[in-house]
Amino acid sequence: MRNAQQYIESLRDGREVYIHGERVEDITQHPSLRKAIDHGALDYELDKRPELRDLLVTKSPRTGNEIRRYFEMPRSAEDLLKRQELIETTTKADASWVVFMKEIGTDALNALNMICADIDKKYGTEYSARVMKYWQYLEENDLSMAGAVTDVKGDRRLRPSEQEMPYYYLKVVERRPDGVVVKGCKVHTTSSPITNELFVLPTRAMAESDRDYSIAFGIPVNTPGVKIISRPERGDLAEFDYPLSARHTTLEAMTIFEDVFVPNERIFMNGEWEFAGPLANCFATWHRFTGISYKYPFSQMMIGVSALVADYNGVPRASHIQDRITDLVIYAQCIKTFGRAAALQCIMTENGVAYPNPLLCNIGKYLFASGYHTSMKAVQEIAGGLPATGPTEADCKNPATKELIERYLGGRKGVDAISRLKVMKLIRDMGGTDGAGEWWVGTLHGEGSLQAQRMSISREYDVQTCVDYVKTLLGVK
Amino acid sequence: MRNAQQYIESLRDGREVYIHGERVEDITQHPSLRKAIDHGALDYELDKRPELRDLLVTKSPRTGNEIRRYFEMPRSAEDLLKRQELIETTTKADASWVVFMKEIGTDALNALNMICADIDKKYGTEYSARVMKYWQYLEENDLSMAGAVTDVKGDRRLRPSEQEMPYYYLKVVERRPDGVVVKGCKVHTTSSPITNELFVLPTRAMAESDRDYSIAFGIPVNTPGVKIISRPERGDLAEFDYPLSARHTTLEAMTIFEDVFVPNERIFMNGEWEFAGPLANCFATWHRFTGISYKYPFSQMMIGVSALVADYNGVPRASHIQDRITDLVIYAQCIKTFGRAAALQCIMTENGVAYPNPLLCNIGKYLFASGYHTSMKAVQEIAGGLPATGPTEADCKNPATKELIERYLGGRKGVDAISRLKVMKLIRDMGGTDGAGEWWVGTLHGEGSLQAQRMSISREYDVQTCVDYVKTLLGVK
Amino acid sequence: MRNAQQYIESLRDGREVYIHGERVEDITQHPSLRKAIDHGALDYELDKRPELRDLLVTKSPRTGNEIRRYFEMPRSAEDLLKRQELIETTTKADASWVVFMKEIGTDALNALNMICADIDKKYGTEYSARVMKYWQYLEENDLSMAGAVTDVKGDRRLRPSEQEMPYYYLKVVERRPDGVVVKGCKVHTTSSPITNELFVLPTRAMAESDRDYSIAFGIPVNTPGVKIISRPERGDLAEFDYPLSARHTTLEAMTIFEDVFVPNERIFMNGEWEFAGPLANCFATWHRFTGISYKYPFSQMMIGVSALVADYNGVPRASHIQDRITDLVIYAQCIKTFGRAAALQCIMTENGVAYPNPLLCNIGKYLFASGYHTSMKAVQEIAGGLPATGPTEADCKNPATKELIERYLGGRKGVDAISRLKVMKLIRDMGGTDGAGEWWVGTLHGEGSLQAQRMSISREYDVQTCVDYVKTLLGVK
Amino acid sequence: MRNAQQYIESLRDGREVYIHGERVEDITQHPSLRKAIDHGALDYELDKRPELRDLLVTKSPRTGNEIRRYFEMPRSAEDLLKRQELIETTTKADASWVVFMKEIGTDALNALNMICADIDKKYGTEYSARVMKYWQYLEENDLSMAGAVTDVKGDRRLRPSEQEMPYYYLKVVERRPDGVVVKGCKVHTTSSPITNELFVLPTRAMAESDRDYSIAFGIPVNTPGVKIISRPERGDLAEFDYPLSARHTTLEAMTIFEDVFVPNERIFMNGEWEFAGPLANCFATWHRFTGISYKYPFSQMMIGVSALVADYNGVPRASHIQDRITDLVIYAQCIKTFGRAAALQCIMTENGVAYPNPLLCNIGKYLFASGYHTSMKAVQEIAGGLPATGPTEADCKNPATKELIERYLGGRKGVDAISRLKVMKLIRDMGGTDGAGEWWVGTLHGEGSLQAQRMSISREYDVQTCVDYVKTLLGVK
């Protein structure tokens, strides 16, 4: 297994990354990108903590070698609970900011493993074997991975093949004996500027006419023709003022495929359009399972910071504050409980994979995403106005203002101004900064939109049994 | 084990029951009470259905005799899941209307079993042994049981001993060598008019000055001095028009204790005031576990009837209707998921009892109760106005109107008027009748008020861990 | 102007009314119908109260005679405010239960007055003159009126002319020189069993193929071929136990038109299909203005009964109770404020009619209907369980139980049991009885469904101005 | 009246302002502060637009000179509507970002004018005359004003005089013949770094022991001892990327009073502790009236940007999107309708001032603040993920990425990538940037917290009338 330094070194690979309008030659030297890299690199160091080792590291059933548990294929509810604990624990260690070095990639592996078996069965293809080989390669080299799923979509009413511009969905533009050439652009490709490998999956169900858009594969990020435009991110934030986003971030990006060649052994779907929808859905379930796993720590942070600031302000028992904290507890516990249930009520596939319960994954994700704004409102309501109006670390250091701040911003007896201001800044950074902007939007749209989850919930629940029950009760047909 | 007829016969025991202003000599002959009795009696017949027998019947670990599973003391998560399935299944068999023949009584037994051990430990009393003996008696004689918990309370700001009228909480008015004499009144005593035995528990935490109010016991319903005033209930409803409440109901009552003697062997707490709160809370948890168990079928009925009426009306895919049904699915699944989780994350007590997780029981109950009105609104919104304005069975039978109704109240092609009207009547009976009135209120206040659950949630969740996490993150104390 | 007795006498007119499966020869003698009649008759007596006379009575601009203000055509915002006050005041006088003797009929007159002008303008018809003549007839004879608008609809996806059964929407089946013959059935025809006249309006927009369904007219309720099936209603309720519904109700009905002849002078639309939608919408606005006017008293009753029961229980200042009451205040004030605003921001038509602001009417109605369930939940939450479980008036009269009830059901010092029980019964009757069932559903669907209001809101608001503002701000096209 | 340049020049007055840890000598030269200054300065230029002149300028009843309408004392509902239109219009002209040059100051003048009359009446003081003189001075010199109201509060359970640190509320530390010396600190002092004058008002009700904290006055910002620490603000944002916050902001600040002398003629309350609460409440009402006035444009922007982005994405009619836009319309219209109603139902004071209706102001403000998070969620839900993940202006300018962005980020036919990206950036800047952070928090806490408004609503509504109505209905006392 690699360490942080090895991971960082591996990113000097000639990849084509842009940020703030500039091509970055060495991404490990760019302050904004480096912040994200350091955030991700922690994942390569946590196994050094003895108390975490058993959770983070396991043995490959293939080679017997130590591998990161992310690469473990879940074969039971217990495995899924372990995966959940793994994601939750690493997120918590990284200030409740999900790491996204391996989560998405292994979500893709798990989904491909399930769907490729179906494709192979129908068409006699050998995608499963390719997936397994790639899996082993990723595992043995301890690579970090991103996923490129969401196409840019153009006119959202239209199918891929109906769009005016033919590349609004990623398209196969040339078929060669040794592979294919693709052209298009994926957005919201989390971590793609700073991972080693990149999974590409279809984002929706396809019709037969969309055959050339029905493509899935995996390639190194530095493959020629791959161009990545990272969303903006500041690298110069003071940690006092931005206790989360000064040191933590995950980068979203546009990832453009400008006639990119993909060799056959890395292609996992190629024209089997009827499996595009199932693959997109299956990946979504795995990814939403990841989502509810990494979101619990943040909801605990909401509870903790609310209770702490209420205490600092001297009003821990005020009824309207207690009400909001109880709401936050219910909110957090919904995430946690549906997360566990999705693992415990997993579906065992024919080939022995434990698949997180899709209904429960979707409800869990929906409850988190749907309730996020109201929950942040509770935190902000409890805190008062200081998160928006308080002075900065620099003000606390300037002797002319230091004393004034210390004199006036204290809380109840025993609570000093600096501690209280730190808490206020955390609340600000959770909901009122550029960094928080990633979460306001990311919670709603990461792992799919609210509407996508509602459609999945509607599809997965057995409504007919309920209808039949009522029909029997009433004696109607 | 008794059968329905034996249960019904056993109610001719001279008990003092009033309804609609009259003392009822033989409650099995009174149409309103008989409806409730027949509803309850089903519980004594369901074991005849082969597919249910394994669930409903088990063996006593003490005697090896067959007993109803209600009397099984849960010793593992699996036992709790079985208990949950038992309650859910019998409720479903009784038109989603909970039976309440043994649920509350065994909730009380389970709670007493836990708390009496603590009292005995502290005071060297022998309450546990009494509880066990009573348990065996109830189990062997297959008795039905009610619980009398909620005192009338008078001025709710005041403690029992502070009230102007000394019996606003049930009080020990005389202590004899062989027992005590109590005086007071409990309200909302579900099923007490039609069960064999009656548990009496304190409703709240007590102070030392409330010692005489800190009393728990079990007695036959026909004990001299026990007077029961049943809430009103009609016994003459047409089943077509009231598909639920014509044949199903649970009776709530005022149960008055007019100098009632309780023998020592049935007393389970007697002055140990500091255990009144724990007993009330422990019972509440067991009872809320029962609550979330019996409520899932009703939420399924909400889904089923909504999908059915939308289909009958020809608009099963209308987006605003699908939205509401998806909301109902989320609602139902919250109940189910927290119910299962409360069993799976049970707490094992020292003496080997599996105690449903209090936090999860409370959240599950709260989500059901808190979301009930909005969910019924969804059902009513989907149905349209006919549940309120449609004609009756009698109108459907009158030749002068029969044909008109059949002609005009049909739905989409293939849906006849009578079937559609039946569905409308079910929706009416779920939310717009005297019978439904029991549920609008009962859901909010049964097993404790919303506020009671919120207080429990706030108490049970480990907020401090969240605070510590934030403190560590920020480096503050 | 007629008095109550004259109104009641006028109902002995041979009309064909059914209830509970029976044809009722003299509806003034049937206890259920008589309850509704007496409820309505109050409207004919309130002008005897000196303090109300100025509000209830005005002078006809045509004849100078005294007429009921309902018949006043609103010509200014002040007139609309008066109409609002009129409806609110009579409703409040009738225990917050809207009267519906003249409200709906004059809503229809106002809408016909507006739309017939447009039809006449386009086609040279003389509908307006007919409407005015009818108006004068109704006004001079002080008649009560119902409206028949909602067709039974069959398959809701299909237009009238597309339905399998041709009379799922009311249809002209014969055209004669002196009038037309219609066949069909309207549902939710509020008060039609007990009013003198009946307005019939289209319920939706029509296409050219629906020409025979595009019909509007007014006829006496006892016109041959008109058959009315009233929804069920009990006439034997005790007032103590049902403080609202023992004496108050409005009857909904199915009104069937079995080849009913309508003379030309009462026809106000006849085939002008493109005006069916505008007429339906215009009526909806007038009727929703009526809706928000009569609903404010009920919302005040919610506040009053909540504050009263909290006081009786000794906990008027408990924070969670204050919170719910504050929510109720906001709820009530939304109704009131949008009601006033709809009048004040009325639209003046070409012919000088003050038309209530459609956007504000729809939002006001939507806020009431959409928030009703949550608001009733607040009332029920505050009250506790007694509304569902308390004893009856008969129990209070039986000497054996009277004393027990009086002893145990008192509240805080100074609050006797009977008063407290009365309040509990009111809360029960507001949300937990057959009578309340009319409101749970009626609030959602009366004056149109939530979805209907949402569509109106979306249509009426000037979104484009907002879009243009953003475009200008950003410099995009 | 001054122009923008004169206003800007006037800020070079030696004031002591800190930002980012540094004392700023000339605040007009500091990029962050200058942004706020330029934002505010627009208020001094808008009167040059002919179409706005009549609204923005009026004549002084005292001098006949032209004055800004802000200084007009409202004497009728129409005046209040004008004031509302004034605030709404200037806000809209400044990109829906409230200006805060004169709003708060004139709120203070209006409140002082009302309460000082009461103090003078009771104590024979001459505060009213002082207020009038100050008013005239401000008006004639066209000065900009801030308000310092919220004390730092320390332990929020404790009164001012109970705090451990004596200056947690602003305190009079010395009384001289010609004035007083005060010490303390106010937070959330909107615009204080960049206005000419500063109002200081008590933030809460006081007890007699808090006499030294019961002080109100007005002083120039550059008064010796006044030290202002501005919250952080960036001055280097690209307008493309931050279409709102690159050019618009209002600065919040800590304003410290380090033994500041206030001359008698500027003192408007001095120890009359029983008027501190009324003054705080009265100011809150005026300020909430301002709040609902300036917030409507932002809610329109929410509607406009949502409809625009849905159109650009090709899904303007998707039902879940239409649902959210309808919710936004209801939200916006609640603000607007309560705003107008607060003016129209104003309370006329004895001395002829039109006081905005406190109940309606509070409900309007509460509805805005309480619904803000859910409404922004709707905007973000409709937009999709691009606001969080899209590239920057710099990326659009770099030739290497420009073409890719233009190719891939287009929308439906006819919608170019740059326009679409501009809309996405606006949505980001409304809810996902440091600038937006001011609004997430400011909406909740500006003009008082949600809880403050709830308390006001509870206090202002006539609950007793509702209780009496129910009592009469039931015949209880």
C-alpha cells in the first residue's frame, strides 16, 4: 500500500488540469489543488493509526496481500457495515469532509461487477473478467479513482441521439480493433483533478438509437485527450477563519474527452444500450450508500456545534434551542438508521455480492439531502449573528483590536472570546462560505438529485402489495 | 390457550362498566361494546390459521406448555423482531386496527420485570418474584390485559402531592397487612372495559413527597370499586359506509378506583418514589415499540388506498399524485425502519432481557405521530371530494337511486361505481368519521405525546460525543 | 325579504331528495335535513339583530328596495371588503360553520356577469341580459341558491367527449326552440337539497368537440328530472357531545339531471366552448374569495380553543404550547391578510365590477387548505387525549357516574369538569367526528383542490417580469 | 442633497476602522470597504434617474427644501406604502442587495419620535425636541446613518447589571453636565464603517437595576473613542464569477465605544429604564417593516433565476420544477402581501405618525426569514450542480478551455454556454459564496431572530377575543 507521499508523487504524471483559467503543470505545487491533495492524502496515512488499522486494512482474498478495505467486495451485511464504518470513520478523521479517494471508484467497481455479469450472460461478452482484472490492478497499486458519470446534457428533454450538438453525451466516435475513441464531456467529476484513475459510466437509460452513447470504461487521468477544468478553489484561507475549508476540500471538475482512446481491456460496456439504465441505477445505489455513510459525521457536527454554541452563549436549556437540537438529532439518526438498515437488509446477488438495499439507500439519501437546508437553518438560528459579522484571526492578532475582541466577545462565565469565535467561524464555514457552497449544492445534487431519489423510491417500493391488501379488505378487484 | 368464545364468556364477571350514560350488566350483549369485544376476540382465533400458528404460539420456557408469543420475554434482537412481527401481523389481520388484548399488558410485564429488579436490588423487596408469578398466571390462563397509566392530572404544573384535589393522581389511602387501598382515576385506559386484568402504573416521575402516589399493581377488572366509563362508540354502523369502524374499534375509558383493595402479591411498587420515573419511562419505551409495530400496516393501507383510488380515477401517473404517494412510502418506511432498528439495536439488560432501543423507539414513534396528519392529508388530497359527499349503502340499495349511482360514480374504464364508492368510504373511515377521530388524536397522544417523545429523544441521544468531536476539531475546551 | 319561516316553507315544493336510502317527501320534517335547514335559516334571521342590519341589508340600485347585501354587485374594493365581512360575520354567527344559502349563488352571478359580457361581445348573444333578469328575480324573492359545478368525470384523463359513458359530464341531449334538455350528474353540490334555486356551470375548460358539454344555466331545485341524493348526516346528536355538528351542517349532494328541461331565459352559455374554461376559472376566483372569507372564523376558533384548553389544563405558558398557538396565529392571519388584500387589490372590469385579485385569492385559499391539517394537529396536540376518550353528556347525567366525572375531570384550580369536558368535546367535534370529516376533506377540495390552486397561482403570477429582471442584471438574453 | 462623490468624500473624516486586522487610514481607498461604499453610493445617484425622482425626493414640510424621501415622517398608510416602494426600488436597483444608507437611521428616528414623546410626557424631559433637531440636521445634510443596537450580551440568561463583565451591555460610565461617557460594544452594526452618523439604542427591556444601561443617542462615526472592526470582505472578486458580491455588499461590524463622550443634545434616553423595552420593540417594528420591504426583490430574483435556468436547461414545464417555482411565488407573495398590509393597516399615533402594523410586520418578516432556506433550496434544486462545479470567467477566457466550455455548457437550442454559466454563477452567488453567507445568517437574524418575531406575534395578536368567542359558543366561563 502506498503512503501519502507516494500518492502525491504519482500525480506528477503530465495530466492536463486547468484551474482559475490556467493550465497547471505540477498540480502538487498549486496551492488550491494542493489543499485538495493534502485532504485526500490523509486517506493514505490513516492506516498508520493503530486504532484504525483493522478497519482500514484487510487481506486480498486473491493474493493474501494487505489491501485497503475499500477494495473489499462486500459479501455480507457485515461487510457492508464495515464499508459504512470505513467511510464514516475516514470522513470523520478529515473534519467530516468526505475524502473521495476510493469511495466512488469502488462504487463503480461494485456496480460494474453486478451489471457486467448480466451483459456477459446475455451477449457472451467478457466484461466481468476485464472488470476483475482492473479491480486487481487498482487494488495492488493502491490507486485513487474518480468517477465521470454526469454528461452535460444540453437540452434535458432530449435523448443523447436527439441533441442538436452530438456530444452533449459522451459518444464513441471511432471503433478500432484495439479499442474505441470517445468524445464528450462529463461534469461534476469529483476529485478527477487529483486521482490516478477515472471511471466513465453512462448517466441514464438509453434507447437503441443511443447505442454509441452506451459506453463504460476506466482509464488513467493522464490519458491523452483528457482535459480537466477544476472548479475554482482558494488556497490562501486562514484556518482560524475557515476551520473547515482552509484545509479541506474536494474538487469538482469538468472532464473533457477530446478524442480519447480507450483500449479494449478497459471497456466494460460498449453499445449494450439496454444495460445503460441498470448500470446507472446500480451505481447510483452504491454511491448513495456511500453518501449516507459519509454524511452522518457532518450531522453529528451540526449537533455538536449547536449544543456547544448554546452552552457558550449561556442558554443551553432554552426551549426553542432544545427543540432545534432535537430536530437535528432526529435528522442525524435518520441518516444513521437508514444507512445501517440498507446494509442489514442488503440483497444478495447470484454471484454472492451483498447489494445495499436500494429502497433504503434512496430514502436515507433523500432524507439527508431534503432536510439539509432546514438543519443548517437550525444551526444558524441557534448561533446568532456572529458567524456572519465576527472579526477575523488577523483582527485577533492586531494589538489594537485584540484586547477589545477578547473583552467583548466572551460568553457565559468561563468562556473566552477566542474559543467562542472559533465556534462561530466553524458555523460560518459550515453554511456561509464559498466552501459551504459546495455542500449546499452538493448535498442536493451529489449522488443524484432529490427527484432522482424520489423516482427510485417510487420504483423500489412494493406498492402493489399495499393495493392488494386494500382490495382484499374491501372485496374489490 | 383460550378461544374467542372462552374469552367472551370470561367477560361476564360482574364488572362495572358504563357507556352512553348507562351501566351495562352484560357487556357481551351491548352492541357497541360487543363490537370491540369481537374485534379483540379475533386475537384468540388467529392461531387457528396454519400460516400464522408458528408466529402466534410458542412454548413456555417454564412449563413447556404452548403459550401465546405475546408472553414470551424477549431475550434477543430476534425475539424482539418476532414480537414486532406478531403485533404487525395481528393488527393487519384486524383491518390495520391494533387489537390491544395483550400488547399493553405484556409491555407492562416487560417494564416491571426490568425495574422491579432494580427496586429489589436497592431495597431487598421481592417485587420481581411477584411479577413473575403474575406473569405465569396471566400466561397460563391466557388472559387479556389493559393498562391504566395516565392520571387525570388536574393542574398540570403541579406534582401529585401539590394538587388541590388529593386524588388527581392515584393514591394509596390505606395500608393494611395484606395489601393497600387506592383511590383515583386513570384516563385513556385502552381496552379496560373488555379485558380480564388491569395493570396500574405511575404516569410520571415522582418526588419524595409523592410517595403515596408511587404505586404499581395488577388486578382483575371486576375487582370491587373499579368503575369504568367507556368513551362513546356506536354499534349500529353499516359496514359498507364504515368499512373499518363498523366492525373494528378499541375502547378507551376512564377507569375509576373507588377505594380499591389490592393484595400484596399483586403490588409491584409501593412508595419507592425514585423508581416511578424509570418505570414510567421504561414502560413508555416498550409501549412505543409496540406502537411503531402496529402502525406500519396502517401506513401501508394509506399507500394502497391512495394508489388504488388514483387508478380508479384514471390518473395513476399524475405527477402531483405520485409525489404524494412517494411521500407516503417514505413515511411508512420510516416507521418500519426505525421499528426494525429498535429491535436490532436493542440493549441487553443484566438479567438477559432484550430492551428495545429507547432512542430509536422514540424517533420511530415520533415520526409516525408527527407525520400522521400530513400523510392523511395526502390520502385525502388524492381521493377528491367523494369520501365526504358520496351516497350510502342504503342509497345503493334503493332502486330509485341505485341505477343513478351505478351510472355516474364509475371510474376509468372497467371500474364500477360500487367498488369505487367502497374505496371512497374506506378513505372516509380512515380520516373523516367518529372512528377516525380516535386515530387523529390517538396517534398524537397514544404511547405519549409528541413532546414526551421529543424529551426522550433529547435525553437518549449522546450529544456530548458530538460536542467533544467539535471541541477536538477546533482545539477548544 | 323573507324570514326563516318563509324560507323553510318554500322548501315544501315537491323536490326529489334522497337521504339514507329513502326519498324524503317533506324535507322540513326530516331530522337530518332539518338540521341543515335550521342552520341555513339563521341567515334569514340575522338581519333582525340591530348590530348586524347595516352589514346584512342594503338597497337595490335598481329598485331602491331593501335587499340582502349578498346580492350587491361589488363595484369597489370597499364593496368587496363588505362582502367579505358579511360572509365572515354570518359564518361566525353560525358557530364558524359557513351558511351557504347565498354565497355560492352570488359567486355564480358575479362570474356569469363577467363572462357573459365577453360571450355577448363575441357572438352577439344576450346572455348578460338573462343573467341580470335572473339576478333581479333571485334578489327580489330573496331566494337561496346552490351551485352544481363538479361533474363526476369518469376517467379523469379524458375530455368530456372522450369518455366511454357520454354523461360523465353534463350534456345537452336535445335542443328545442324554447330551451334545451340536459342529462348528467354533478357532485359536491353544496346545499342543493335545501336551496330554492340551482346554478349549473361547467367545471373545466372545453375543446370544440365538447360543445354539447359547454352549458350554463339556473333552475329551481324542484324542476322535474332533478334528483338529489344527499350525503349522509345524523339528526340525533347530543349538543353537549357534538357542540358543532349537533346543530350545524351543510349538506353536500349528488345532483342528477335526468333529461331536465331548461328554458331559454335561464341559459347563460350554450355551446360557446371556448368560454367554458374562463367561466370555470372566474367562478373559482369568486368562490375562493368566499372561501377565504368564511374560513377566518374557524381559524380563530382554533386559536381560542387551544388557548382555553391550555389554560384549563394549567399550562398556558408551556413553551411548546405557546409555539403551536403562535403557529395558529400565523395561519389565521395568513387567511385574513390575503383575504383583505384580494379585496383591496381587486381588478376593475370594463363594466365596472370589482373582481377579487385572482392571485391573492388563490394563495389565500391555498394557505388555508394546505395548512389545515397541521393546524388541527396543533389543536389536538395541545388538548391531550380527552377529546377522544372523554365520557358523554349522558354519563354526566347518570348519578352513578356524574360525581366521578365532576371529581376527576376538573382542571387547574377554578376549572370545573363540565366546562373542561365541553371544551374537549368542541375539539373533538372540530377534528374527530363524522361532522369534522366534512371539514378535513372539504377544506382540501372545496373551492377546488390544492393542485387547482397551485395551477392558478402559477398562471396568475407575473414570472416573466422576474425573469426579465434577472436577464437585465446579468446581461443575458 | 449630496451626490455620490460628496458622500464618499465625507468618509475621509479620521474614523477608526479596522478590517482584516489592519487599521484603514482612508477607507475610500481600501478595495473591500470601497466596494461597500460604492454599493451605498448608488443611493446618492438614483435620484438622477428621471423615472425615480418623484419617488426618491420629496419636500421638507419644515423648510420646503427638497429632501430624500427617507426622511419623510410617515403620516398615512400612503406614506408608508411610499416608504416601502422607496426601499424596494432602491434595493432592486442595487441588484436586490439592500442599500442601508438611510433605512436603519430613519427607522431609529421614527421609533425615537414615538417613544420620546412618551418619556417626555412622563418625565417632562425634552427628548422629542432633541430628536427633531437631529432629524433636521441629518435631513439637511443628507447624511448616511447606521444603527448600533445589539449588545454583545455575554451570558444571555443574565440582565445587563448581572453580567460578570460590566460592559457586556453598553453602559454610562460617567455623567457630566454637558453629556455622558459610555463604554461597551455593539455587534452587527450594519454599515457603521461607511456611514456618517450612528444611532445607539438599547437592545432589550431593562429593569431598574439596569438604569445605567438604558441609554439612547446619536453621534458621528468619527467621534473619538469609536472603534469599528468590520467583518471580513474581499475586494478582488470577478464580476462574472460573483455577479452579486463582486460589486455589492453591506458591511456588518463590531462597534466599540471606548469611553465615548455623548453631548446632551444628542441623548434621547438616559436612565428611563422602563422605556428601553418599548423603544427596542418600536424600533424592531420599524426595522422589520424595512426588512419586508427590501426583501421582496430578492424573492423575485429567486423566481426569475429559477424560471430562467429551467428554460435554459430545456425543462421549463417539468412538474417538479413548476412545483418549486409555485412555492417560490407563494413565498414572495407572502412577503409582498404582508408588507402592503402592514402599511395599510397602520396604527395612527396620537401625534399623527403612521406606525406600521406590528403584528403584520412581524409575521411578514417571520415568513421571509423562516422560509428562506427552503426557498433557496428550491432554487438550488432547480439549477442542478453547475453552480457548485462550473468553471470561472478566467477559464472562459483561456483559449485552451474557452472553446470547450462554449461547446459543452450550452443549454437547449439557442442557449449559449456563457449565458447559461452566468445564470449558474448568479445562483451560486445567491446561496453558495462568502457573500451569500451574509444572507443565510442575515435573513435569520437581521431585524431580530425568528424567536424574537414569534414572541412579538404572540404578544400582538388578540388571542383573548378568540377565547371569548369559544367561551360564548360553549357557554363556559
